[in-house]
Amino acid sequence: MRTGMAAIEDNLSTAAGSQQSFETLLHAHRGILFKIANTYCWHSEDRADLAQEIVAQLWRAWPSYNPARTFTTWMYRVALNVAISYVRRESKRSRLSVSLDENLIESVAAPSAAAEPDERIERVERLQRFIQQQPSLDRALLLLFLEERPQKEIAEILGITPTNVSTKINRLKQRIRAEL
């Protein structure tokens, strides 16, 4: 067993390699981070806060990462848990704040009648609104399904059975058809 300065140098070298590995993997899969932040937050400031919180939690959880599992599955699981907790925390905070007059916001933000939105953009916006209205678990499920993740991986990320994933996806598809 090495002691003293040599042991400290070994630990620092291992930590630096670990940090570099983490940064490399995080950079390669940063799209996951942005998708989750965009799914759970409307405002750019909130998205930035959530993304920062997710990265911090991923780094804290990094020592427990098991390389036998895929990094993206692990990343989704941590990131979705952070996002769901963030939404819960923010919803409690928003109940304590005074809401704005939504009619005023809509009149300022409404596009002019001359600029008709493209039908495809309109469908995407309707889908995004639908997703935002769903409970946190269903939002996570939709995000992973739209990314064409295998049901087994979705089940592992969300901590539910593959059968439950299939059932929930079918129910969400029915609600989407009815809504859109």
C-alpha cells in the first residue's frame, strides 16, 4: 500500500482521468441533456438552471456509474429524476407566487394574422403543449419513446416493467390521437 505523497498523486491522477472520461461522455451525449431540459421547462432561464442541475447531479453520481451499463441509460435515469424533482420543486414555488394576467401575455405573444404558421410547425407545437400537460412520468416516457429507445431500455431508465411501458405508451398514443 502506498502512503504519503505517492498515494495522493495516484488518487489525483485517477480523479483527473475519471473527470476527463466524464466530460468526454457528457459532451458526446449532451443532446440528452438539452432534450430533457426542453421537455420539462418552457423558459430559457429555467432550462439553463435545470441543465446545470442535471450536470451537477450527474457529476455527483459519477463515482457510482457502472460501466457494465450503457452511459446513456444511466444518464437518462439520473437526468429524468433530477428533472422530475425540479418540476415538483418549481410547482411548489409557483403556487406561492402571483400569476400574471394570461390574456395580456397572449395578446403580446400572439403572432400576427398575416403570418400563418406552417402546418408542420403547428403540429409540433401542439405535440409539445400536449407533452407539457402530462404528468412527469408520462413526459419522460414520451421523450424516450419519441427518441425510439427500446422498451426494455425505457423500462430500465424509468424503473418500471417493459409490459407497463408498452401499456403506458399505447394509452398515451390513444390520448395523443384524441387530443391532436
